[in-house]
Amino acid sequence: MPLKRSSGSARAWLLVILAFGGIAGLTVLLLALLTNIFERRQEARQPFVRVVEVTEETMDPKPWGQNWPHEYDSYLKTALPTATKYGGRGPGASDAGPADNSASSASSKSGAPAAMA
């Protein structure tokens, strides 16, 4: 009979140790979750780190580009010539106006006003 008592007490200790380990694990997970929540709240208060102070009156895009580099890169790409299937600004196009003025000259001969782009 003494063997049954020792195996029963060993099971009881095993259950106590497993319960303690489970509670400790849940506590660690809960603390990690709370830490994450508090970090996100701090990030929401200051969404980005300002490298340069800019105001609404700052017209030069370079200081804005130091605070928002991805947006500044996108802004710089708007100056590059790009071709589209809809006849957008392609290589060799100029800012002076349409490359082919034959449509406007033909409409001016007929007396109709030229269409504005």
C-alpha cells in the first residue's frame, strides 16, 4: 500500500507544477500583449520622427523629403518621362504643348475654335 500513496502524491505534485507553469506562461503572454498595446499607443501619439521641422508655408520639397522619403521619391518620379497606352507624356515630349499641331491647324482653317487640352 505505501507504493500507491507515493504515486498519488507524485501525480499531485506533477499537477501542481504543470498548473504553476501554465499560469506562469499565461502571465508572460498577458504581459507581452500589454507591452505591445502600450508601445502602439505611444507610436500613435507621434506617428513619425521629424528630422526637419516643416510648416504649411514650407514650399521647398527637399525638407519635406527628409521627413517623408518614400513620398518624396514618388514626387521626383513624376518628372520622369513615361509612356502610357493612353497617349500620356512619352519620351521626347516637351512641356511646350502637343507635339503635333496639325489637328489644331485643321480646325482653325474650318473656322471652328481649337479644343483646349
